[in-house]
Amino acid sequence: MSLDEKLMTEVHETAQRSGLSDDEVIEQALRRFVGLEVLDELWSRNHLSEAEAMEIATSELRALRSEHKAS
């Protein structure tokens, strides 16, 4: 991967200010850009077990199917 020299200078300066490596700054920026940061934040707040999450998903799917049958 090659990046513009000016951009790499900005990445390096940001890394120095934040105490991160250049790679970490680039990874964080890419995560924000593609939306993974939001997903990571949501998952970190998830306190359901896998079984509880599956039960909710199944219940919602059944409700959706019932709505479609009724219409």
C-alpha cells in the first residue's frame, strides 16, 4: 500500500502526539471510515449471552413472519 507523502506526514505527526504507531493511526482511521468503530462500540456494550441473543433474534424473526402472513 502506498500513501501520499503529505498524508503520511500527517499520520506520523498524529502518531507521535497520541503515542501510537503509524500503523495504529492508519488502522483506526480505516475502522472509522468503514464503520467498524461503531460496530466495535456496540459489541462492547453487549452483555447478552449467545443463547439470549439467539432467543431475541428468533423471537423477532417469528414476529416479522407473522406480520408478513397477516398482510
